[in-house]
Amino acid sequence: MTTLLSPEIDTIGEMTERCDRCGAAAKLEVVLTSGGDLAFCGHHANRHRADITRVASRIRLEDGFDWAGR
């Protein structure tokens, strides 16, 4: 079950997306509660972890990525 305080978190094998902030390989993808999605490299995912969990309905992590927001 997904709530506003705890988005659903899935792990996937490999991401092909690029970070929407800097263009590096994405390690995390966010499906926004308001619609749409964003991808983040490891650096930006960890830096913006509080904002990500606040606006996400679902989060997908690349397998092996140790996200600080988890």
C-alpha cells in the first residue's frame, strides 16, 4: 500500500535513463504523485532524498544502489 508518507519502492536490474539534473547515468527514477517522472544519478538522488520521498508515489532503484532515503 502506498501512502503520502511512504512511496512504493521497487528495485530493478538496470536503468537506461539519464539524470534529469546532470545527464549522468540514472540510479533512481521517481513517479510523481502529481504525474510524470524524474530520473536521478546517485549523487542527486541522495542529495534530494527528502524532496523525492515527499513528492513520489513510486520509486525505482537500480539494483545495488544504496540510496540514503531508504
